[in-house]
Amino acid sequence: MVSSDRDIKNASHILNSTNGRELPMHQRGDAVSSMVYEANARVRDPVYGCVGAISSLQQQIDVLQTQLAIAQAEVVHMRIRSQTSSINSLSINSSATNEQQASALWSC
């Protein structure tokens, strides 16, 4: 794509001013990167540009956060189930021991 003089002048204007203030030198590289990113996003999606990409990424984040919450809930559920089975096992062992002790007392 060939840039016109007007396009170059507009880009220069953007780099040199922000609402009438000069853009500091240390921010100019970031400004150029942002403009290039937006231009490439507009080529891929002429209507939404980078906003479309950001929206898509936000949707992916939402889906992944939901999946993470489900996985975390499953871990909690498995821990509770494991603790419950351990308690039940201890209770069964304790009952057996109590029966053995009672049996030993009655045999005396």
C-alpha cells in the first residue's frame, strides 16, 4: 500500500502532538507500535479493527475463567469427598476396635 503525503503528514501530526501537547520522545515508539497494530487490525477487520480483537480476547478470558472456576470447584469437591471417606474409614476402624475391647471385657 502506498502512503500519500497526507497520510505521512497525519502520522507525523499524531506522533508530534496529543491534544495540542507534544508527545514525549520516550512514548513515540509506543505510539508508532500502536498505530501499526491498529492499521494491521483494520486490514484484518475493517469495521472493528483492534476493538474486535480485544473483544474476542475478552470473550476467551471469560470462557477460561469459567472453566477455571469449574475446575477449582471440582478440586474442592474431591477434597471433601476424600476427607469424608477418611473420616468414615476411621469411624469404621474405631467401631471395630471398640467391639474388640468390649468383647475382651465380657470374656473375662
